[in-house]
Amino acid sequence: MNSAWLKMSGYGRDEIKGTTPRILQGKHTDHAVLTSLKEKLLNREVFHGQTWNYRKSGEPFLMNWYCYAIYGERSQPIYYVAEQEDVTELEALRMKQRLLINPCDAEALQFFSVLRRV
């Protein structure tokens, strides 16, 4: 993991040795998105998705990411590359705009309910 991922997640390099990205999953992580990730990779496609993940502190953040495999000589994946970005602040601005238009917007209200649970 690179230093940007460590900063985003709140974990130290020594803390993540032997772990998987599942370490970031929690109550509001969308398992349908994770199923899509698995299906796309099995079909040799590029995955793009967005779901809630959690920092070491337990703080939720909305993560947008792309993932794809790098294949070796035997056409088997030898590496997986994930480009991940914390889009919580950007999405919060978008959701605030939606609430100005419609104070009962269910998706926007759900977004902020996840953030309030910290």
C-alpha cells in the first residue's frame, strides 16, 4: 500500500501486513458492489464502483475506485491494481444540493445518516 492509501485509511504500514482490503469494510459497505468487483475481475473486465468504507478510527468514508488485473505469461492474474479515492466531501456537497431541491430526498438523507453515526 502506498502512503496516500495509508493516510486515507488511517492504518500504518505494519498494521496492514497480512491483511486484505476487507479491513476497510463495515456496516454500510455495499456487498452488491463487492460482488460486482469479483464478477468483473473474473470476466477480465475493469471494475468501477463506489461504497462506504471505514478508517481505522471507525469513521466512514465514501470510496470510489477502479480495479483491474495484470496478467502473466499463463494468462493468470499476477497483480491487481486498485485506484481508490475518498469522495466523501465531494459527495456531501452534491447531496446538500439535492436536499436544497428536495428536503425529503431519501438517498441524500441516507448519505448523511451514515456520516452522523460516527
